[in-house]
Amino acid sequence: MKPRTILSSIALALGASFLLPARAEEGGAGHYMPGAMASFIDAFPGKPGAIAALNFFTFYDASAGRNRPLPLGGLITAGIDATAYADTIGGFYQTPWQVLGGGYAVGLAVPYLWMEVEGRAQRIGPGGVPGPVLNLRDTANGIGDITIYPFMMGWTNVPDLKYDLRLGIYAPSGDYDVGQLANLGKNYWTFEPGIMASWLSSKIGTEVSLYAGLDFSTENHDTDYQSGEVFHLDGTIAQHLPLLGGIIGVGANGFYYQQISGDSGSGARLGEFKGRTGGVGPVLSYIRKMGKRDLVSELKWLPELDTERRLKGDYVWFKLGLAF
């Protein structure tokens, strides 16, 4: 089995890392999970009429020290410890339509979350009067915020290079309650235009991939909190080699996430609260044929190394996709 043949046919299966769940800027993190994209399996597939069934399992363990206050669920918190698991099921379809010489695709993802959050919290009452500081612990599980990709247009007309424009929409479908530390939803919409480019050499198996996105969020009306705009950039360098009847890839993924405008609204009691994070970690992928179907998997660990005004922790996820 030739490396180029496998990689080209399999790329469809994971062309939708929009399946990954995350948390809000208001809660110390955004709808987009840093490092979620930027490997070749997230690139536009370029295979009209194909369908991919996807399942992503994600683990996130993070904390914020007592000297790092965060706005969370309408509360002012400190010393937060948070653990979240998510299993996301979704579908991805590339239509037979052509737009400006490029292919057109759509996608949908539904995450199921398990969350536990604990720490010190204080409610601010009417007139800005602070309430007592309490030690709280909340758990939650259920459907989170659904992600929709109504627009994904890509080109594969340059050998070994795929690039696309996409629009991701995070819908506030998960439960949200003011005063809760653990909320399944963010209670606002986020719109994310993004650009993806991936070069994977069919001769030597070397990969260089980049994804850049800009996030615009609506106001959380329950807390009168408007999160600012965010820019994020992910990149992957990897080497792919034939092994064990398929293709194994080994590399590193780095990410940079910066809030470029401040938070606002009467609920933004900590001011502009611009967050930032960056990190790097290893990525391992495996690709092979399963009869007439294509199977792709990826295991990724990404620790956050430089974080400001956000939760800080480790992302681990396992991606699995089957293309029809």
C-alpha cells in the first residue's frame, strides 16, 4: 500500500476537528480548544460525495491558583480545579458541488460531557455588593454545545498541498445555570472563520500543517458578560512511515492562543481579562485500510506551558474516523 494512496483516502475521516469540546472565555477558556487542529487529518479531504463517521474522546485536567481569579458561571472564583471528559459523535459530508474551483463540505458534531469543578467562589449581589466566599464543588454530565460547519471550501489542485476556508459555529445547546461551577454549555454563540493548510510529501512522508482561526462570540445574557475576540494558531510537524500494515506518523503539535480584545459588560467585574496560552506536545497517528473503508486514528497530548488569565492544564484526546 503506497503512503500517498493511504494518506489521500484517509484524510477525509478526520477532516472535522470541530468535534472537540471546550469551555468559555468567561470561564477561563474559549469554545475553541487550543491545539485541536493543524495535522493533515484536519485538512480538507478533496473527495466529493464521501461521508465520514467520527468519534473523538477528549480529556482535560486544569486548575487556576488562589491568586488567579476567574469569572465562572456568574461567580468570581479562585483556586479552581476542573476535570472534563467528552465523547463526541459526528458526521462530515463533502458535497459534489464546486465553488470557485474548490470543493464544498458541511459537518455536524454532538459532544457528551462529564465535568467536575471545585474551588472557592463568591457571588456579587445587587449593587455590586459581594457575598460570602464559599467552597463549592459541582458535577454535570449531558449534551454540550453542538458544533456546526455550514461552510468549508477547499482546494487540492497543488500536489501534496491542501488548503481551505471554513466557518465553524458553536451553538449554545448545552445546559447552563448561573451560580454553577460546572456547566455543560457556554450560553452564547461563537462564530469562527478559519484557514487551514497542510503539506504532506508523497515522496518522503514529511508533514507541515497550519491552522489559524478568529473567534467572535455573542453576549451571555444571563450574566451580562461579553467575551472578547480571540486569535489562535496551531501547527504540526511530523514524519510518516509505512509500518504495521499501514502508516504511522510521529510529530509535535504547537499552539498559540491570544485574546485580542477585552471582555465587557456589567458581568465583566475583573476588567478586560485578556487570556493567553501556548504549548507544545507529541502527536502519534496511525492510518490503514479496513476492507473498502479507511480508518484513521490519532493520539495527542498537549500540556499548556505559558498561560495567563485562563485555566492551565493538559489536553489529551483520541480521534477515530471511518470514511465511506
